Amino acid sequence: MINKCLFPAAGYGTRFLPATKATPKEMLPILTKPLIQYGVEEAVEAGITTMAIVSGRGKRAIEDHFDISYELEHQIRGGSKEALLSEIRSLIEKCTFSYTRQIEMKGLGHAILTGETLIGNEPFAVILADDLCHNSGEGVLHQMKDVYEKYQCSVVAIEEVPMNETQKYGVIAGKLVDGTNDTYRVSDMVEKPDPKDAPSNLAIIGRYILTPDIFDILRNTKAGKGGEIQITDALLEQAKQGRVIAYKFKGKRFDCGSVDGFVEATNWFYDRIKS
């Protein structure tokens, strides 16, 4: 069973400066909800209610968001605005939130390792809040849980990207398994390869299910590209033993870590509520 979801949320969000100078990028809103709330809702839809958040300096707004604001609720109680807090209040009541700080920004792999104290010795999910995913049926993480239950190993979400964009992603190589057209046994993965060096155009996006041995692997993983500890390098060690599955998910994904993707998501969600 996957009982916990880890949210790496310590990054600076430099692509959104100056907006993120004092506001965590995870708190940037798509319409009226911050990005991290969409991620928590996706985890809850997958049956996960224990949220582990790796934060950093200047990220108190995330903790405050997933807490009761007695003054605000008192102010709007009985009025037309009270219903606007119903979704977040429901999450607060359903979920347990725990936090730890990443003191230095040393990459996603380091952020995940920092979360070990909140996860313990069990398989867990990871959501990167700035990859906003939507599906009209089961959510992406729900789909991945089904894949994990079948293969009992680490699972990464992938999508096809243009070959000239491979340098933005971790990219996998692998073979389809069990007669599927969406599930691959990973044989290789490369972090942000030049298009000429990319093994495929199947890019890893910000959804993972990881087995707990990933922590020991990360502890022994040397810094890679950019001087950062890459989760891709740690996953490659598992892939060498045939223990990583890549799943081409059903749904739509927005790269809200970029201004273009953020605007696209805002327009797409706005059109949905107006149609």
C-alpha cells in the first residue's frame, strides 16, 4: 500500500521572480487554488492522506494554507464567501501534514532524501506541484498506484515530448511489457540529454512512486549535472536490476514551472469552468 505522498517544495522558483521573492512558487494560484493544493487533491483521490512536505526558508505560507485560519473563518462565517473555503477545509480534516526543511538546494534527489525522516521504511509517492496534471477519470497518481500494485517496484510517469525538448527532462529507454502500449520496463535513463544523445522522446514528469531502498541509493549517489543529486541517477541503479517501470499516463499535464505553461493551465482551467 502507498500511504504517504512526498512534496519537494524547497526550490526558489526563480523563473517566476519577482513574484516568488516572498511567495512560494507552490502557492502560485491557478484560478483560485494554489498549485500545491491541486497536488494534494490528486493524492487524496488516489487514496493517500498522509502528506510529507519538504520545505525551506520563506515557505511558511504552505504550512499556513493547510491550517485553519480562525480569524478569517470567523469573519466570513454565515456569508456567501464561507463556501469558498469548503475544499481546503475538507483537505485539512482528511489529511495529516508533516514538514521538514531542506537546508541546501542540492537537487531533487537531495530533496527526496531529506524527506526520509517523514517517510520511513515504506514505498511512497512523490508529486512535484509545478507539474499540474488533470484527467477526467482516475488521476495520474491513482493510475500509477495500480501499476505499482502489479509490478511492486518504482514507477515513473512519462509522456512523449518533442525531440528538441529532451534537454528539459529525464528521458528513459525501455521496452513495452505484458503486451501493453503504455507501460515500459526501464533499461536506461538520462538526465536532460541533448536531443542527439537522447535515448527516446519519453520524458519523466513530476510523478513518482518509489520503493524505500531509494534512500540508501541516494545517500551513495554522487552529484551529477549542475552539481545536484539527481533522482534520475538513483533510479538508474534500480533500473539496472529491472526494478523501474515507466507508465505513459492518461490525462493532461501542464508545466507550471514555466510562465508559458502556467498561463496555458490558467486559460485551460478557466475555459472548463465557463463551458
